[in-house]
Amino acid sequence: MTDRLLSASPHAKPVHAVGEGELDRLPAAARPWLHATGFAAGAGAVALLPGAAGAGETGPDETGLAGAVLGLGAGGGSAAQRALLAGALAQALPEGDWALDAASGLDPDLAALGFLLGSYRFERYLSKPAKPGARLALPAGADEAFVRLAAESVFLVRDLINTPTNDLLPDGIEAAVRRVAAEFGAEVSVTEGDALLVANLPMIHAVGRASSVAPRLIDLTWGPADAPRVTLVGKGVAFDTGGLDIKPASGMLLMKKDMGGAANVLGLARLVMGSKLPVRLRVLIPAVENAISANSFRPGDILRSRLGKSVEIGNTDAEGRLILADALALADEEAPEILIDMATLTGAARVALGPDLPPFFTDDETLAGEIAAAAVALHDPLWRLPLWKPYAKNLASKVADINNVTSDGFAGSVTAALFLQGFVSKAEAWAHFDVYGWRPQAGPTGPAGGEAQGIRALFRVFADRYTRS
């Protein structure tokens, strides 16, 4: 899909970009047509401009079009948000070569990226692919290599989440990691099945043992051993029935996306490796299917964790935090400079902030500030929620060191984060991201379906930290 971005095109038709009330900035010949058609330049609206002799005129490409206009809205959005509206062009413009007018003032990297993101389609299972779409000439000043890398990394995340579980069980997640590793010369090791018990990863084993495909911990490493350590942990639940605390049918419809944390950290890793950041990158993905069979783990079971802490199972549908706990404990043993985990963890996060605004949790004020600034600068929405320590008592158990759920049902995203924090002590900075990994409705930067969340902002944080002069 990145082939819809052209390095150059001498015959591209112009695309003007204006906000509401700014039509007077357009060429005089275009204004009567736009007024006549009622074009108001709303955010993401696109108008086609006929040739000088009217809609019937044909030019060299026989479309009869002189150009197009992209609406930027009323001006309330950030500069990054306005630039990403270029994604609407990929969906609305007819086939042909187009170029953003230099006077548009849009950030060239984000406009080009927005266009590519808007061009995304998941067509793996369609017998007839979509017709070819519009192509955009690279805006002046854009970093073509990085724009393509960023788009391809987001597409990887979307493709993985959109893939149904019959084609993406734990072994499929492993295969995806190996493909990315091969692309960038990274090393991968996998601990699978009963070997997890030997390696002291008992909660990953317990959650995944009921599946016909063995659970595993996938461990990718890349970069010089003496470079600053950046470790990413992603929840890789290929499908979540809820276990013996089974979900209703409606609750399972999107559970192919419960490996969205794994998909997002793999996309982020691809950005890091493709940009050759001077870090020692490690990616840990506990990959399981929370299935139901005679050997499923049960409500009331007490599991021993890698850290030695015992965990009472209050609900088998809170399995993601169990596999993350073992992986975080392993990651923490190296005391990385930054430890990030990403997971489609709680419905409570969606109730609090909705599907488009993932919460993150950290007690490192410097890291929190960097993440928040990058999220705004790139329009990659993230919002910090508190690690409110008094709520930790609600995870108490009478028979084990901790319960995996609370009994009152309050502050579910916060208490899940507090649960995970209990397995991290040596990392210099840790942050947990409770992502949704799904776009419920189509928008300028993509159709409904799997979505990358937070990885562009996190990459900016890493790049700013590790490429300073």
C-alpha cells in the first residue's frame, strides 16, 4: 500500500487544503464552484474541482478535473491532527497522481503518513481486491524513508489484529515475530509448552495450557549488548474465551484482537530497528490462547508466579495480567532503562476514555511528560491515569499474596496497572499502556478494524532520548 506514495510526479494535479471560512485563500477560479456546491471545508471533507471549461472538459488524463480541495475544519485541532486529515484524500480522490499544494502549510511527514494510513485496506480474505486508488506525490521536505517505515509498521499492527484466530494462534504470532526479526537481523528464542515450567514462567503456562496450540514466550533481541536497554512487553492472547469464567457470545466477537498489545510492540520494534536507534532492544511476547478444556486453570486456583508471589484466581477472564506479570518479571531482571508493556487489558479503560484514547500509567514523571508531549505533537492520542496506591488493597487475598481481580469492580484499569506494577522493581522507568487496538468507526486515517495506538508517540520518545547530540 505504500506504493500509493510517489517520490515525484510531474503531472500531478494540485490539492489545496483550507479550513472553514478560508475559501478565499483558494484560486479565484475554484471559489464559485465550491460556493455553488456548498463545500464548507469541514475536517476531512474533499471536493473535486472541474477543469476550466466545466465538468465536461477533459485534460491529459481524461478526468476533466483541475484539482481538489481538502477541508481542515474549524481550526480547533492541532497541526498534527490537521496534517493527518490527508488520509481522507486516499479514500475520496479518483485514481491518478495528486500533489498537495505547498501553500497548504501541512506538516509534510504527517500529511504523507496520513495519506498512506488512509489508503489501508485489509484484503487478505477478499476474492476481488479493491480498485487502484489515488497516488500522492511526496510533499516537499518529507522524509520518504521514515514515512514508509512508519506506515508499514502501522500496517503490520493492523494486519495482525485483523487476522482471524484460525490463522493467528500462538504459533502464528511467533511466525510474525520471526518474519520481522529476519527483516532486521534480530535474534529470536522461544520457550514453549512445558518448557515454560522449567524456565520458571508458570503463569504463562497455566493460562495457555488448555489450547491445542502450546503457549510460549517469544523473546526478540536486537542491537549492541552495551547500548541502553529498552524492553517492550506485549500481551499476546490470540483468542480469549474468558476461560471457565466464559464470556458471552457478544463478548467474544472481537477477541481476535486480544493480541493487540503484542501487535503494537512488534510494530514499535519495527520502527526502532528500521530507524537503527542506538539501543539494545528486547521484545517479550507471552503468546497464549485462553481456551477451555479439561486442564483449564480455574477460579479459586492459586498460581505461583516467576517472582515467587502467589496469585489467587478471582476470575479466569483476567488472564492478560497473569501472562504479563511473568514476562515483566523476566524483563525486569535486566534492569532496563525503559520498560514498556502494552495490552488490550481492561474494559474499564474503554468505559473511562473510550476506544480512541488509551490510558497509560507510570510513576516516572520525566517519562510521563515525554509521552504526553509526543502524543500531542504527533496526534497519537494517549492520556495518563494515576497509579492510585490506596486501591492496591482491593487486590488483597486471604489465601494468597494477591488476587488477580478486585471484588468491588471499581477502577478496573487502575487496579490492573497496580497489579502489574507489583512485578516491576529494577527497571529505571516503567509504563503500562491499556490499549484497545481497534477502530470502531472508519476515519480519515483508516477503516474500522485493527489499529496501532501509541507506537508513534513512543517511538518519538525513544528517538528523542537516544539520538540527542
